[in-house]
Amino acid sequence: MKPQESTFVHLKIDPEVFVWFKNQDKGHITRMQDVLKAYVKPIRATNQILLRGHRSPNLHGDRHA
């Protein structure tokens, strides 16, 4: 899969969360993104498994049901 270009967003974060990440050293934005990716990854995997279990073969373009 080709990496997607980053999306710029305005994100409101609690000050104590931002300060904690910023105090960890350079790269605090990248670390915040890594935390969000780690949060999303298992949820996305679970959702894909659930969706696969509920799809009809015809939704995949199969000619034979």
C-alpha cells in the first residue's frame, strides 16, 4: 500500500497532555501521531475482521453465490 500524504488539522489538546509530549524531547508531534496510530491499528484490524464475517460473496464481485 502506498503511503498517504499527511493531512493538516487543527487539534485541540489538553495542556497537560501537550506539555508531557513536548517535555519528552524533540519529535513530540511525531510521537503523538505514533500514539494515535497505535490506538487505531487494533481497532481497524478488529473492524476489518468483523466486516469480512458479515459480507456476502457478491459484494466482492464474485459471480457465484
